[in-house]
Amino acid sequence: MENLKGAVMFAQSGGPTSVINASAAGVFIEALGQKNVTAVYGAAHGIKGILNEQFYDIGKEDPKELELLKYTPSSALGSVRYKLKDASVDDTDYKRILEVFSKYNIRYFFYNGGNDSMDTCNKISKYLAKSGYDCNVIGVPKTIDNDLYGTDHCPGYGSAAKYVATTVMEVNLDAKVYDTGMVCIIEVMGRNAGWLTAASALAGIKGLGPDLIYLPEVPFDMDKFVADVKRVCAANGNKCIAVVSEGIKFADGKYVGEFKASSTDLFGHAQLGGVCNVLASVIKEKTGIKVRGIEFSLMQRCAAHLASETDVEETFRAGREAVKAAVSGQTDKMVCYERKAGDKYEIEYKLLPLELAANTEKTVPAEWITADGTGLNEQFVKYALPLIQGDVKAPLVDGLPRFAHLKKVLVKG
Amino acid sequence: MENLKGAVMFAQSGGPTSVINASAAGVFIEALGQKNVTAVYGAAHGIKGILNEQFYDIGKEDPKELELLKYTPSSALGSVRYKLKDASVDDTDYKRILEVFSKYNIRYFFYNGGNDSMDTCNKISKYLAKSGYDCNVIGVPKTIDNDLYGTDHCPGYGSAAKYVATTVMEVNLDAKVYDTGMVCIIEVMGRNAGWLTAASALAGIKGLGPDLIYLPEVPFDMDKFVADVKRVCAANGNKCIAVVSEGIKFADGKYVGEFKASSTDLFGHAQLGGVCNVLASVIKEKTGIKVRGIEFSLMQRCAAHLASETDVEETFRAGREAVKAAVSGQTDKMVCYERKAGDKYEIEYKLLPLELAANTEKTVPAEWITADGTGLNEQFVKYALPLIQGDVKAPLVDGLPRFAHLKKVLVKG
């Protein structure tokens, strides 16, 4: 709906990324400059902050700190994993959201997250529309998993991909430094889609890529894995770097990370530690070669010091475009990126119905995976390389990053 | 001995660091400009390269690539862990070294490494002197462990410390993003000295430090650890960040990382994965709060993209100073840093007898550790903060680091 006058509510959800706050900065800075926007609020811990009436008055923040959000990792407002029931089953939360929105005259709502968050955003959008409450709702995508449908790529992916590619290069040099054997198994995030694991292939253009890559898109076979590692070791002085997704599954659908579920520790519960340690155990047993399992863990999604400038700037603009779209009357949409045709990398901002974004998952195309299932071809490199370009990070004070400090002034009801 | 005319041999040893090649660059660039130096060789895989007569002619390298070594992680010549026997027990290796040195007229020998490497360097130095073979021998220190005696700090420590401090800040923001509990246990390298683990305290000056720090200098008590974590959790909404050294030991001297040695996996051997996973299991069992174990693994010693400029430049100059000292007639010494008195951080390069460097280990002073044994005080911050200043890294090509490419032309006998 056009010409709505009222407040903006922005909330962050799901697992953070190193650039998620760039979208917050984009939404805040753009919204604070819009004449139809009467106030800008940021919800504490996503949808829960709305339900609990806990949100911050962004108008009270120092504009310089809002700029620094671009370079500050993790969700500055706090995140949440909270799934709304279907309104047809239980509309308690929806009624509460409507109540809070009415009380504070929220006319623009922006929800920043991945698949699940777009689902939440979609449900809220539909409920508000059905209730006859005028509020323009726009989803702002974010996920290092890069698995959202309808967008060329997702805000946050480029920076995580840059971390993975750069770190694989560095680990490659380190792990191969001795004249003795060493198998290194690196575990990368991505439960159902292998985009981030695939990013390790970018290290290959510098001659420092992994020898083997295992994506969740390809059913995992333990015997083939052992044979792959043995083959690489035989050809390379018992040295091998394998990168595996945390989400690799056997053909029967069981996660490889749960392979040793019957092994329990002293306290009777299953071992912590991911799929890389499972595979390291197997390789150690089957080859006798020294093995090291490395999890990129939280670092791959919070290493803002290694962000991609392309990603930061696109993510920031995604926030601005969301506000512009909402203010111009758009609703029930997600901001997305469309890559222009041609050799020069360029994107346009588009809007996609939330419904479509919410319920479809995008995986790595089979034709980008090499025939033996352990590598990515040129098509993937052509796709991913533009996304990791450029360097930008928080200014250093005392040799350490100066991240944003928000005052977080709670709005009084 | 002064006015020696002959070739330089340089070798790298032990676990690499992200800046170890800066010393290589310093030695090579300085040596190539010295009139008494007839050739510059780099040994493949440390002392083994000398024993096997496998070394590279550094004079054939492109000077631009030698410059890039300053920003290229891991030992570019290859490393080794090889312990020489005492010459009095078995002098086979020493005779061979003397033979190779004589054959190639090696009159300057530089060995780059940590405690063990300085021991090797010392033994070779003493043997050559005893044999009446004129060769000036200088040790160039390197270790992220920072545990070498007689030097204010060690080349490589500042960059690893910068990685640890920066990454703890980022992980802190990420791990505390939800409104639910989360205990995060981060494992840092350092088998006998807690210098690198202590560096996590630097994140505290930005308000993003760990809640608890456990060094190998303080005997570890599991009950106290659990109580510490519970206390922090109670005060902070069940959120706690603990940083532990891989080398923490119980009062009886047993490593905490071996606490679960009786737990074996499906294949009958002990679990891989470090002390952070051991402690995560315990905390999960005792508190029920969500726990994540994070190992900084190889990244903490190879993340050249996050190097300290201070460390890179000092390490480069340590290589140059080693050559200058040797050429001026010094021998049987290790280059070391002496911090000047006063508030402004500045160092001088000194020489220490190899014997002293070889057999003493420097740990974190007890008076820099807080009374409860889980933190570092201002004296540590004052010591460590100057070491992580400044930013420098390899130039980016395609958004990825352009590391040095050496031709590695083998010298023919």
C-alpha cells in the first residue's frame, strides 16, 4: 500500500553472518531518511522482541555507530529461532503481533533471515493482510548457506565463501609443510546445500585448493571416500586435503556425522565434534596416516575481518532497497539479487513474492559438480568468484576491530 | 669469525607460523646483498635437506617473490621435526653435515625454529667449532608459543595473538546472539606455555573478552572449572566463553585432553578431537546448557591474512640482523628482541648464546595471572598489546591472497 505513514520495525533472525548487520545499517539509515517513517524500531531477538514488546529506538543511536554496523559481525539486535504455528491452528502469536503493531503504529515491517525466517515473514504478512491492517512487509535475505530460492545469491554468502577459500589456501600451505604424510579433513557449514563447502574450490585457482570436496548434494559412500583419499595420498606423498559439508549424508539419508552414534563417552552421551572427526577416525584406521580434523565452526560465519566488500555493499543496499520498496507501496515480497547477463559481474535488485522464497531450497546444480562427485567445475568458479571480491573491515583501534556500540534504548509502551 | 667468504645455508624447522617466511625473506634479501656471500641456499625440510643434499639456489629466485615471502604463511622451504642425537653418542649426522658444508663451502648457517630447533642449531654450532671448520652459526627464533628464553617475545607470536584476540571478539558476538544459553569452549595452542591462550584476554579491552581463561601454568581442577562456568552462567543468562590451552594439566601432571582416554570409538582407538571437546562433554553433562567446543586449530598459526604488521616487520628484520651478525663475525648465537624501557614500545636486536636459548622455556609470569587463576591482568595487556599492532597482508588477486611462488631450483652437487 502506498503513502503509509507510520513506524518501521526491523528484526533479525536465524544464524548470524559476518555481514548481517550491513542490512540492518541499510534499513536503519534509509528508513531514518524517509518522510513517511515516523519512528524506526529494532526488535530484540527477532519475532520474540515483538511478542514481548522489547524493541530499541534506533532514532536514538549515533549515526556513526549505525555506519559501523556494516563491519560488525553477528546480529546486533540479537537473534532467535522461533517457529510461528500456522495461524489456522493457533493464532495467539499473530493476534499479539497485530496488537503490538497497532499500539506502536508499525506500518513497515522488515524481517532479516533465511528460509525459516522468510516463512515466518510470509505468515505474518498474510495474517496482517487478512486482518485488514495496513502494513508493508518485506523480507531481507541472509544466509551463509546461500540456499534461498529466487535470488542469484544470498547476502552473507560471499563473505563466508571468502573466509573458506582464503583459509583453505592457508591451511593447505600449513598442513603440507612436513615431508611426512598428513590427511586434513575440513568441515564446513551447510546442512542441506553445499554452496559454502563448494567455495573451497575457489582456492584451487591459486593452486591451493582441496584435493577432494564432498557436498550434501552427492550421496556419500564411505568406501569410495576411503578409496579417494588413498588415491590422492598415493599420488602426493601421503598428503591430502578434503573439505566436507557438515550435511553430507549416506544414500539412505542418514547423516555421516551420526555414523558413530553408538559410541558414547564416559558420561554415556554421544561424542560432541562433527563429521570431520568421524571421517578422521575412519581414515586413521584405514590408512595409518596422520590425520587432522578441522572445523571452521563459528569462524566461517563471524569472521568480519575477512568480509567480501562486494558482499558488504550488496547486503547494505539490500536493506536500503527493502525500505525503498516498502515505502513505495510494495509488500509481501523478499528483496533478491538478479545477475545481469554478460561477462562483467553486476546485479539488479528485484522483489520476489515471499511465498516463493519461503518454501523452496536452492542447492548446487548437478552440472557444476565434477563427474566423480569430488570437485566443482569452471561454471561454479564463474558463479562464485565475483562474490568474494574486495576487502573491507571495521577500523582498527589498538590493533583490534572497532565494532559498533549501540545504546539499545528500549521503547516504552 | 670475521671476513669469512662462502655460501649461506638457511633452513626452517618445527611448526610453522603465519610469518615464519618473513625471516626467510630477511635472511635471503640481506645475504644476497653481502659481498662475502658467494651463494645463498635454502634447505628443503630443515636439517634433512642438508643431510640429503637437497637445497634450493635462492639466487635464482625472482626478488619480487622473495618480498612476497613476508606475507606467505607456513614454511616455504618445507619443515621437519628431526632430533639430532648428541654427537658424543652418535656423530653420523654431524659428520655428514660437515661433509656437505665443506663440499658447498657453507660458511654461514642460519636455523629458524623454536626450542628444539635452537637445540639442534646449538649442537651443530658446537660440533663445527670443535671440528675446526669455520662457519658462523646463528639461530633465528620463531614460535607462536612465545616460550623461548632470553627474548622479550618470539617472531610469530604477535600475529597468532592478533588472530586469537580478533577471533575471540568475533566468536563472542556470534555465540551470544540468541536469548538462550550457550557455553563456548575455545581451545588454543601452546603445550607448556599459555602465552597464546593469554592473548584472548586482549579481546577484553574491547569488552568482548572471554569470561574464563585457563593456562597450562595453573594446575587445572575439573570441579573448580565446572563451578566457574556455572557461576558465569548464573550471572549472564547461561552464557559463557571459556578459552583453554591445549596443554592444561591436572595437579598430577596428566593432560586434561587425555581425560577420556578410556573412551574409544567404533574402531577401538581413542577419540580424536581436543581438550575443548572433553570439557564441552563435561559441561553439557553437569549443566545441561548448550555447549560448543571450538578449536582454533591450524588457523591460529597460518592466518597470514590477519598478521600483525609489527610482527611481520620485526620478523623480517630478525632475518636481516642474523645475517649482519654472522657476516660481522658473530657465531653460536640466537637473535633476540630486547624491549626498551619507557612507555613507547620499541625493541633492540641482541644476540644470546645458543646454549641459553636451547634449554630454557619461558612461561607466563604468575604475577600476570589473576588471583582466581582464570584471567590475565593489566601487566599482560601492557606486554602483549604492542605486539599485535598494524595490518599487513599479501596483495589480493581475484579477491584471494597472492602468496609467493618460489621456483625451488635444486642445487646440483
